[in-house]
Amino acid sequence: MSHPAIEIVGLAKRYGTGDAAVDALKGVDMIVQPGEVVGLIGPSGSGKSTLLKCLGAVIEPTAGRMALAGETIYDHGWKVADLRALRRDRIGFVFQAPYLIPFLDVTDNVAVLPMLAGVPNGRARDRAREMLTALDVGHRARAQVQQLSGGEQQRVAIARALVNQPPIILADEPTAPLDSERALTVIRILNEMAQRFGTAIIVVTHDEKIIPTFRRIYHIRDGRTYEEAGEARAA
Amino acid sequence: MINLAGRDILHGWGRFLFTGVGLGLLIGVTLSMAGIYRGMVDDAKVLLGNVGADLWVVQRDTLGPYAEPSNVRDDAYRALLGVRGVADAGNVTYLTMQIQHEGRDVRVMLVGFEPGHPGEPGSLVAGRPITRSHYEAIADERTGLRIDQRVRIRRHEYTVVGLTRRAVSSGGDPMVFVPLQDAQEVQFLKDNDALLNERARTAANPAFNRPGVPGLLEAVQASQASSRTVNVVMLRLAPHADEAVVAREIRRWKHLEAYTRADMDEILVAKLIATSAKQIFMFLVILAVVSAAIVAFIIYTMTLAKQREIAVLKLIGARNRSIAGMILQQALGLGVIGFVVGRTAAALWAPVFPKYVLLLPGDAVVGAALVMAICALASVVAIRAALRIDPATAIGG
Ligand SMILES: Nc1ncnc2c1ncn2[C@@H]1O[C@H](COP(=O)(O)OP(=O)(O)O)[C@@H](O)[C@H]1O
Ligand SMILES: [Mg+2]
């Protein structure tokens, strides 16, 4: 029996204590299968970023359970010793802005990830170039990041998220700075990559243009999730 | 793994280089100050080593002749020659004065010595030793004087017959060597007006101007005009004489102070140069603090400008250690640029200094280590700031 890529049960997160406490997540349930791209939609302050941060192992939830590919990583406490390695090897991040590192060229922006995992420079760069080619920016591999257009930068950022072939990718409003054509292209690319590498992808958005592209959508409101079959499924 | 620090430096090399050069000039100043101190110590060694003396005999209870004034009667050398172990003695006078040369004022130390005896200038770089008993001079090349030039010193003109190198006083003034009697005349003889005054006063004194005693007035006037003292008597000892024993003997019987070469070294370096050394040390401390502040500021600014990148690096799995290492390397990089620029600058501008600047390799090594330590220390603030950056901030709010 194959496990879901992501399984979240009753996840809660409280910021602060006492009177100042904020319950950002009150009970989040979510299941994402390998190769699936799901949307996470909700108004501002509903807890979207908090959920990504919990799943991305940069903040600690206060209750609930999270599992990646059947392995429990959190169950009322972290179940993995090295969160840094967890992030590096098993989670890819795509941010609102590309957040590329300006002092590295395009190849090294991607290659730095396998390098951090101890892959020798030469092989890390080979893998980076392969991934850049897969994302149609292979011809920009030697460029400086400032020379790229916004759309190209976002592709490089996606290449960076994918290069270690993590089972999941967390994308926080990845299309926010892009026009609708480019936004749709980014979503298409994410879908292709999910297919190709079997990656489970969660895309946080409130971008009206791309919402129809998701087969499955989680709505989050007031710290709770509600699942909805997306419009793409009907089509 | 790629060198993140190096890439970052190359990316913003302009600012980095300018900071490094600025720091380098500060380090250059620091090295020069150390070099000036070393130069002073070395000048002192040359001053003592060049005259071929084993003992310096000076006025009792003084640290003469360089650190304090000292007067010794100029016939004391005869008694000193009688002390067991003394092979040779030379009277020497020192006087700091201004001379005119090619329309410029040059500050020199006039040295009176007896040719062929201790106190004579060591090796000459040009010309010959003094052979005539009057009005010949040996000048240090720093005076700007050249062979065969004539130079006026008070009432007489002297011909420069020889040149020395690095014969300077402990204050850095170049020396001009002249025969002892000429120097005594310059040093203790008044100028023409004073002399005329003095003569008139003596002549007006009935005790000296007696009609019945011919020649008395002239004799008195001559004795007033010429000096009977010197500043130091330098002794050369017999091959197997023990300088400590001879010095003790002189102190005991001759009512004079006698210093060995080691004593003089101690007086010059520990007493005379000590104030300069303290001053230079203060400058070094201030420069170190300023350098540290500059490095700390620039590294901190560079780190703050990279907050987002650092958060992303941490999020994707960079170790805190790697981030700290990157910042430390940048600080050390600044130090390396600064040191190279500083050492080069110090070497380039050393000849322009009026004082002798001696840049010792050992000082450079210590300097480099200090610069690196200061840079490492200065990066602490930036490293702490970087370690506090929360990887969660890479994911938007
Ligand atoms: N670090 C924090 N400390 C305290 N409260 C926070 C913090 N981060 C977010 N919150 C609160 O948690 C709630 C959810 O925030 P967030 O997850 O950023 O929502 P979204 O990303 O959907 O806009 C909001 O009420 C927000 O004010
Ligand atoms: Mg948000």
C-alpha cells in the first residue's frame, strides 16, 4: 500500500501565550498524494503561511500529526532529529518572490542545494543544469540572476526547489508578482514537474487566474481547512 | 561546496575593495609608526656602535651625554688614561644647532671629536677622514651637504671632506663632525657681539686691566673665550680588560660616571625613547580600535543587506556554521586586503619620512596576526545578527 506524500491530522498552532495567544491553526486535516498539485486558498490571516511553516519545519506546531510519505515527522513533537536535513532533502520551497541569491550565477543558485547536501560541485552543477533545461531556462545557466526576467527567475527558483527531487514542494503565492500568462505558465510547469517526478505540491494562492487550474483545493478559514474538488476536475 | 563569502565579495567587489584600501592605509600608518619606533632604536644602536667606544665617561649623577646634559673637564682624559685597562680616550662634545645650507635651515647635531681617538665617526660613505686640525667637517648625508661644499657654522666656514650614513642624534638630527677645538669654540664661545661685550666688561674691570701687568688682560680674555669642558670622554679598553671593573674603578676614584655600551643602550632605549614608544603604542591602540570599528561596520552592513538570502540559505539547509563562516571569511578577506595594501603603502612612503623608518618582517608578521584577530573580533556582531535570522522569514507572512 502506498502512502500519501503528505498527511496532516488535527494540526494546531498557537502563537504566544496567555492573553496574547493567537490560534493561527485550530485543526488542519490534509492529504496530498504523490504527483498531485493542490491549491490552498484563504483570506489574509487565515493561517496559510503558518501551515506552510509548520510543514516546512521552520516553526513547531502545538498539536496534531504530520507525516511525509508515511513517516511521521511530527506527533505532538518533532519525530526527526535533524530538521535542517529534513528541509534540505525532502522539501522544496518556492516563494512569492524568487529570492535567488544575487551573488551566485543561475547554475550555482540551483546547485547550492545539492552542494549543501554534500554532492561534489561538478555533479551538483550537472544536476542543476539538467533541472534548468527541464524548466526551459537551460540557455540562461551561465547568466547572473539580475539579467533574468521575472518569469525566468521564478523558473530558476522552481528548479532550485526541484533539484534535490524532494517528495514535496511548498509554494507560497508563487505567481503573485507575475502577469496572468506567466502565472499560468508557472502552474503548468509545477503540474508537469509533479507528473514527471511524482512530487506532491501545495500551492498557497489567492490568485483568481490560477484557482481554476487546481483539481483539488483546500480552503482555509480561521485556522481550519475545508476540502473542495476544484473546477479543473469537472472540466 | 562553493565559497559563498568569495562569491559575495566578487559580486560587490567595489565597496569591498574601497573599504579594504581604506583599512589598508590605516594599517600602513600603524606599521609606519612601529617602523619609526624601530628606526629610533636602530638609530640609537648605530649612534653607539659607530664611535668605537667601550665606555662613556660623563658628569657624575647624570645620564649624559644623550639623555641629560653632562660636562666633564677636557683634561680629565689624562687621568682616565691612567686607569688600568684603558687603552685610548677621546673627548667628544655634542651640540644641537641650526646651520644654513643653500638657503635652508638644517637642524644638525654638531659633534666635536679628536681624530684617531674614540668618538671618531665610523665608516664613511664618501670622502676622507679629517686630516687638518681646523675647519674641516664630516657631515651625514641627511644634512644635504656634499663633498667639498663649504658650510658656515657660526663664525667660521668649514669644508666638507667626508660623508657618513645614518649618523643621527637620538632626536633624528643628522650629525656634523668637526675637530674638537672648533666644536668647543662653537659650543662655548659666544658670538661676536657677546664676545665684544664680554671683552669690554673685562677690560673695564680694574682687577684684570692693570697697567702694570702687561698681557694679563689678553690672557684673561683668552681663557674666558675658550672652553675647557667636553660632554663625554669615550674610552677604548685594552683587549682583555673587564669593562665593568674599569667602570667601577672610574666611578670610585675619578668622581665621574662611567657607562658601558649596554648601559648606554638601556639609557637611550628605555629612557630617552620610552616616551615616544608610549606615544606610538597609544596610536596603535587607537588605530586598532578604529580599524575594528570600520571592519565591524562594513561587515555588519553587508550582512544586513543579505538578510533575505541568509534566511533562504538557512531554510534550504545551510548550517549556522556555514553562515558564520561566510561572514568570518569576509572579515578576514578585508583584513588580508588591508594588510597587503598597508604593508605596501608603508614600504612606499617610508623613504619620504624625515625619520628613519625600519620595517621589520617580525613586526609585519605580528601586525598581520593582529589585523586578522581584530577582523575576526569585528565580525562577531555581524555573525550574531546572522545567527538570529529566522529561516521562517523566508516564507512570507
Ligand atoms: N509570528 C507570529 N506571532 C504571532 N502571531 C502570528 C505570527 N505569525 C502569524 N500570526 C498570526 O497568525 C494568523 C495567521 O497568520 P498567517 O499564517 O500569516 O496567515 P496568512 O498567511 O493566511 O495570511 C494571523 O492572525 C497572524 O496575525
Ligand atoms: Mg501569508
